[in-house]
Amino acid sequence: MEIKLISLGIYLPTKIYWQGDSIRKIIAEGLEGYFTLLPRHVDYIAVLVPGVLTVEAQSGETSYFAVDHGALVKQGTTVNISTRNCIRGDNFKSLVSVVAQEFKQIDELEKKARTALAGLEHSMLRRFAELKKT
């Protein structure tokens, strides 16, 4: 019996970043930690956190991708990953530092921006309430 291999697509908001067929294993990091997908794995959905995605082809070649937040959907032998940002690299270790420096730094900036926005919203609502009293 022939086992069908995985077809993988990595999608960014503006383009198709990478596609591959004949994938035998995918290792990714979700909210619950690292997990592995094989061709016969049940259909699966995961929220991805910034981390390194490892993709092993049937040929034995291994590809590494630093991925930002995103979503992974496995349906049958097709896996689609949608992420805000992705960087392909030569080895796992180099991409770990990319994730730490680039993607997690962006998270910190986003948290600060959200805090500032929440402050502006609160201030605006308070002023509307003051206007209503007069």
C-alpha cells in the first residue's frame, strides 16, 4: 500500500511564500508546544506561535522556516500554513535567534501600541461622558 505524502503551502498576507509536495514530516510549534504531522495524521488545526517550522521531504532534504503567529490546517494530505511573516534558513539554530530577535520584538512593539491605543480609547470615552453631563 502506497502512503500519500503531504503537500504543504506557506502563505503570507501578500503572496504564496513556499509550496512543496512529497513532504514526509512537518514539525511546528503551537500554543500547546511542538507537534509533528505525518501523512496519516488525523485532520488537525493549530494556532502557531513564533517559532521554527521543520519540513522533511521524502528526498531526505530538510527545510527550516522561522514563522510568526499564524494558523496551520491539515486536511487529508494537504497542509496549509497562513502566517504574518516567514523566513527560510539553512539551519534550526540560526532561525531560533531570528525568531527571538525579529518576531518576538515585534510582539513587544505591538503590545506597547495596543496599550497606547487602549489609553486613547479610554480618554476619548471619558471625554464623551464629560460632554454628555453638560
